[in-house]
Amino acid sequence: MNYLKSLSIAYYIGMALFLIGIILQLNHSEFGIYCLGFGLIPILGIRVYNWSISEKERKRVHTIFVVSALFLLVAVVAVLFHKNYWMLFIFIAAVLDSYISFRNLF
């Protein structure tokens, strides 16, 4: 299997785990924090990896992706400390990801 394809599969599995973790956390399940944490590992790792190997022209885009992943990390820490504002950090990360996804339209 191609190296980039396996990274892509790991990234999508991490995103799916993070989404499942959000749903479980909204339902006050005790396993939500584990899904959030295990889903964040490939997301943060692959975004930092992409930032480190990117060309100079793409560095800004990958920096925004890394900042978005750091907001997801803060959201997981807020869930860990039982703070109710963890959804705000996920919203900020979603806005940043949406901005990068639709940046050619603006």
C-alpha cells in the first residue's frame, strides 16, 4: 500500500473517531473522551507532518490546519476537565477548516 494512502486512511479514521467522540460526549457517555483523544492523535500528527513537509507557498494553509488541530486539542483538554465550553473550541476549529476548504470561493 502506498505511504500517502495509508496516511490518508489514518486521517479519516481519526476524523471518524473524533466525530463519534463528539456524539458520545453530547450524550454524556464516559467513552466520549477516549474516542476524542484517540481520534485526535492521527489528526494532529498528520497535520503537523503536512506542515513540516509543505512548500513555502502552501505553508500558510497548513499553518491554519495546525492551529485548527490545536483548537481540537484544547477541546479535548476542556472535556477532560469537565468544562462546558469545549464545544466552542470545536466550533472554532470547524470554522477554520471551512475557511480553508472554501478559500477559493471568497
